Amino acid sequence: MLSRRDYLFNFVVDTLDYSFFSLGMSFGSTVTLLPLLAQRLGASNLEIGLIPAIAYLGWSFPAIWGGKGFW
């Protein structure tokens, strides 16, 4: 059984984890930096537009796949 101290520790550590993850994701945004890099490498407009679409699909698909009643 977890004590109140354990719950507080878990809350603080999880909050810091999410904060640093969000900070890291802000430096490598799939909406801004990756399309800019693709443009500089000579990608077409369709390929540049697919970058955020594929990223959002990657974030959303596991939740859709794991949802009850999917099958």
C-alpha cells in the first residue's frame, strides 16, 4: 500500500516528466520544423502536408484501435 508521501513523490515526478517532455516536443515540432526541413530538401507540397497528418494519425490511431467496440 502506498503512503501519502509516495503519492506526493509520484505526482511531483510525473509533473516534471510531462513538463520536460512538452519542452522537448516544442523544439522538434512536426507542424513547423519538419515541414521546413522537408521544404529545404526539395519535397513537394503534398509531402510537406502529409508530415503533420501522419504525426497526428500516429498519436490518434492507438486510441482508436484500443477503443471498445472497434471490432
